[in-house]
Amino acid sequence: MRIHGSAAGAAATVLAVVLATGLTGCGASEPSADAGTGPGAAASAVPAIQDGTDGPKLPTPFTVGHRGVMDTAPENTLRSFKEAEKAGLDLIELDLHLSKDGALVVMHDATVDRTTDGTGPVSGKTIAELRELDAGEGERVSVFEEVVDVVKTPIQAEIKDVRAARALAKVLNARHLTGRVEVSSFHDEALAEVRALVPGVRTALVADKDQADVVKRAQAVGATELVLNIERLTLETVEQAHKAKMRVVGWVVNDQDRVRLARALKLDGATTNRPDIKYTVGTEK
């Protein structure tokens, strides 16, 4: 992702300070980011957030598998989710759209063009038609309920299509999933609807470029977590969120420099495309 504007400059400044103070760990090409678990680990560097919702029980800090582990498996497929679970990631993120016949389709884009061998909008196809498509290396398009059945790792379900909010709420209630699933979205109205329909559900507001008022926006819809582009994230925003008892997750953390930046910002979680990245808090040799 490209870095723009003053927020990006702030992130770069934080990273430069961290590197200058001797956190010199492995380079980005090293196979694992799981450093800092020895006797010198400062486990209290990131505050434990108690948000009062049910929600998945997660360690602090935690690592989120982005669309599973999309660097090594077709994104948003059952194979990708299984590999994320096998890699030991703490939370699995997936994206939801609504099919023509109302199924909760696991797909990032509004169209099938990029990730399958088909064309056209997800909302214009029935689930039967979507299942005929190749979602990469022989994988098939999945529905949300299948993922819940296949993996036991907690799930972060991101609502891409606001129309999917009510359908997701119905499944969460029917299957009593608030202890396993948290709901995220760029759309404030989708989070507000889910919160109104599902008692105790944990929700997270996602933001990319516009992060100036994310804490206030999250509070307005009852969200207790922020999922933010780490390239534009500032210490001020993290401090405001923690003061408001919110978790902060940064995306996307795919190399050691970004792991160190996440630590410097005292993020509660980091989202990665790679199965070998583990976000921990500690000292590096």
C-alpha cells in the first residue's frame, strides 16, 4: 500500500525512532516474526482492553490472518482458512457479500472477476452459480456457515455489502456465535445494525485513509475495536482509542519493519497475509 500525507509521515517517523533505538531484529525476508518471547519480554507494553462484550477471547497482542493466509493460499477460501488455523494465527478475517438468493458469500470484491474464473457482480448470482466458479487452484466459493463449521479459530467477519448485516446477525443469533465471531466493517450503518440485532456482539470499525474521527465514529455505533491501515495510523489515534477502552488493530503487517512499527504504536493486534508472521510484544536481540 502506498503511503500518503502527514499521517504516513508520522508512521515513518515512529518507525525511524524505533529502529534508531536498537530494535534491529531480522530482515523482512526472514521466515518468522515471532521474536521477543524471552525473559526480557515486556508483556505489559500493550494495555489489556476489557470491552464488556462477549466476543472471541484473544491474547494480547494478537495476530489476524487476512482472508486466511492470502500470500500462500487463494484468499477467502476454505483452504486459506485451514492454513491460517494450522499456522496458529489467533483470529481469521474474512469478507462477506450477499448473493442474489441471500447467501452470505465469502468474497472480498463486489464482483467475482479478480478472484475467480467468472465475471459479474456477486449480488447478481445465486449461490449455486457462484459454486460453479473456480476461486483459485480448484477451490470453490464458500458461504459463511461453512467456514464456521470448518475452523475453530475465532473469526473476524467483515461486512462489505451493508445488505449482509441482517443476514449475518440472523446466523450469529441462531448459532450463538458471539463468543467466536466479531464483526467489522467500513460501513458505520452495518455495525450499528448488527449491534442492535445481536446482543453482546463485538464490533470493529475499519478505516483506511480517513482516520481523523475514527474513535468518535466507533463510539457512535458501539464499536469497541478499530482496524486501521498501519501506514496512516498515528500514536495519537492509538492513545485516544486506548483511553476509550478500544482495541486497535493495524493492517497489513507483512514484514519485520511493520512488526516493529506495530510494537512501537502499542497496537493490540496486527493483520497479516503471511502464515509465518506472529505479532508479539517484547525485546529483540
